[in-house]
Amino acid sequence: MPGPRLKLPDLSEPHKYEHRRPRRPVHLPRRLTPPPPRSGPPDLSLFLYAGMVLALILVILAIPYAIGFLFEVVRL
């Protein structure tokens, strides 16, 4: 039993791109009032301070290893 016959598009010539205006989905209600004003950007200074603390901890932990490495290099 042969499958359903599908009509393939004509690909012999390239088609020029045509921009279509975006459409609002039908299931969403239309907005009758303007959108509410946007709030300001969030305060990310907490992340800045947390990053500085983590960098400080990393430096404090790396100093003894760096000093030990320098003694090894000088000893050779």
C-alpha cells in the first residue's frame, strides 16, 4: 500500500526572503492599556562584594603555595 502523496515545494529557484510582521497569538487578550512603567535595574553590588571576598580568599590561600614554589626554584 503506497504512502500518502506529498506535494514538495518548487526548489528550482531560490526564493527571496520576505519579512512578515509578527502577529499576536489569538489566545491572548488584546492590551487596552499601556504597559506599566519598568522598574530600575537591580542592585548588584552584593555580587561585587561577594566576588571581591572570594578573590581575597583565593589570594590568601595561594600565597603560601607561591612562596613555596619560589623557594623550590631558588634551591635548584
